[in-house]
Amino acid sequence: MKKDYKEGEITITIDHDKCTGIGDCVAACPVEIFELKGGKAVAKNVGECIECCACVNACPNGAIEHSSC
């Protein structure tokens, strides 16, 4: 199941079927967009995103898609 998190021009999509909740995206994001809820990554405050793509690169399962990456 894919879930979109959108604010303004930025969309972050997380595929919860691929997400294993290890938290690499949480650790990689310099502006703390991600958190784990129920063992899955969720994106909060997407408007704060600096579009660095660290989350996409950090996820070992390819569960994160970003409109800027």
C-alpha cells in the first residue's frame, strides 16, 4: 500500500508494503521529516523538506519516492 504525503509542490510517497521500519530514513533526513509509527515510516511536515533526497538514498528497500529525486 502506497501512501502519499504532499505539501505544496513536494510529494513523498512511502510504499508500506516495502517499508520494514528500520528507520534509515529517519536517521538520514537532516530536517526530521520522517518518524516511525506502527513500525512504518511516515512523513510529517513535508513543507519543511529541503529536497536533498537523503531519504530516497537511505532506504535499502526502495520504499520511498520523492517528487524531486
